[in-house]
Amino acid sequence: MEKSKNILIINDMCGYGKVALAAMLPVLSNLGHSVYNLPTALVSNTLDYGTFTILDTTDYMVKAIAAWKELGFQFDCITTGFLASAAQVGIIRDFIAGQKKEGLLVMTDPIMGDDGKLYNGVTEETVENMRRLIGVADVIVPNVTEAQFLTGLHVGKEGLNQKEARELVDGLLAFGPRSVVITSGVEQETGRHVVWGFDHASRTYFTLPYRFIKVHFPGTGDLFSAVLVGKLLAGTPMQEAVQQAMDILERLIFLEQDEIEKNKGIRIEKFLSLLKE
């Protein structure tokens, strides 16, 4: 494929459940790209089951990157998600610096928390390290909880007014990313569920509403990131790409909402045809 890109996904690999690498690989492969991966951890199953085990793969990452450097592997896009240790931030920053070239797209999903609180095991040190990582990204896609902890602004507040949302976006931009997309926001003035953002290319802020479907699937953020990356690599402008990713996620959630075992995430392989409609 002439437009096919080499994409590296740096995220955890889940053994049972369609999250992280297991969710993103089929999406980006289906869009025609060559997709590679660097696991930050091996996770037995989605954390929603309550019982799980995690293997930190930091040592493996160091050795894999050394081998790739020797072999001269290059990527057109690098996406990062869950990190298992503080050391991984420095490793990834150095790797991105070594890959820097014209047209390289770097997207970071600073996975740390949701619903107003940090995940178990996520500390202030984790937050500080993630601030360093988002500084080398072209696009970051935190949810509103992660945006609040990263900036220290409006922490724990469920709905934000227009002024507070702008402060949150600007607070993230101050760390160095070029474009910002904040998911799962609630607009205080209207009660609408929205995505807030800033597009570096057009120098514009945007607020995009979406229909909220009251069910929970793990991995929806990973699917959103994968679709957004695919759209951006196809040359779709940021705001339009975000809207398309939102529309696809809304449809996936709607189609799966009656699935009994939601803890394993959305069965993305079943719906890959939606990506090309």
C-alpha cells in the first residue's frame, strides 16, 4: 500500500481482553498499516475482573530497542499507552528522540486514572514522569481525570465550564505537546458529554459533543486512540479525525451494549468493517 505506514504501539499486552495492544493492533492493521509493538507489561487479563497479574517488561524493552537500533528499524508513527515503571518514560523519550524525522507522528495516551481518581499504584511520581513524556508528543489523548492530575487544575471536578476547560487544555499545552484531545468531559453549562481539544495545525480550540451510552467497556480509550491515529495518518484534519473516531466508538459501544461479559472489552474483530464505511 502506497499510504501504508510503519506504526509502533508501545503499550501493555493483555492476555484475556481487548484492551491496549490487543485492541489497537487489529484496528491499525485493518486500516492497511504495518503495525509493530513494544510491550510495556504483560497483563493476564483486564483489571476489571479484580484478579490479575502484571509482568513488568522494562528490561525486555531496553534489549529490544538496542536490537532495533542495530538493525536500523524506523517508524512513521509511535503511540504510547500504559507504562509499568518510571524508568520506561526515559527509555521511551530517548527512543523517540532517536526516531525523530520529518513527518513522524507521536501520540501519547497518559493512562493513569479515570472517574476522578488515579488507578491503584499510580503515584505523584508517576504523574510527574508522565508530564515529561507528553512533552515530546505531537498529540496527547488524556481523559478529563488524567488531564486534571497532569495540570493540577480542577482535580476531582466532574463538570467544567468553558473557562475551566480552556484552562485545562492550556495547562496541558504548557508541558510541550502540539495538539491536545481531552476525552470524557462534561460541559457544565449544558450537561453535554464532550471532547475538548486544541489543534496545532489550525491553531484552533474545539468542543465536540457526543452521545453518552451508560455502559462501561475497558479499552475504549485504546480503540479511540487507534482510530484517531489511523485517521490522522490518512491526512484527515485533527478536528474531523476526532469526530470520526468519536462516531466510530459510539457505534461500537451501541452495538455491544447488550453483551453480558463487558469486562473483556469490545470484540473489535467482529466490527472491523465499520472502520472503512
